[in-house]
Amino acid sequence: MFDAITFPDRLTAAVPTELAEAVRLTAAARGLTVADYVRGSVQARLMLDGARFRPLPNLQRHAARPGRVRTL
């Protein structure tokens, strides 16, 4: 059975333009939305740090476009 996922809270961080552009390019290369890429990255870091939380399922809400894959 499918359980709907809601995201009631928002995290915000100011970053340098270069970092923001790197995130956008990397997310696009992986066929992900920026939001899903950032969620996955934050979750991965929390796991490395040993934080306790319920992991999200694999989120991919932006299908990769047909054609050549963009490289980073």
C-alpha cells in the first residue's frame, strides 16, 4: 500500500553561487529535482554522522530525459 509522504518543515541555507550551481548541475545529471537531490544528500550526511531518523524512500520525481547522460 502506498503511504503519502508530506514535508511539513523546510530547511534553508544560504550558499555561494558556485555551490548552488554545482547542486543544480549534479541533480540534473542524475535526473533528480534539486529538492530530492538535497534531501538525499542531507540524509546521507546524517547517516554518516550517526543521527537517528527514519530514512526516506528513494525519491526520484524528475525522470531523466532521453538521450545522452550529462557528465559532471
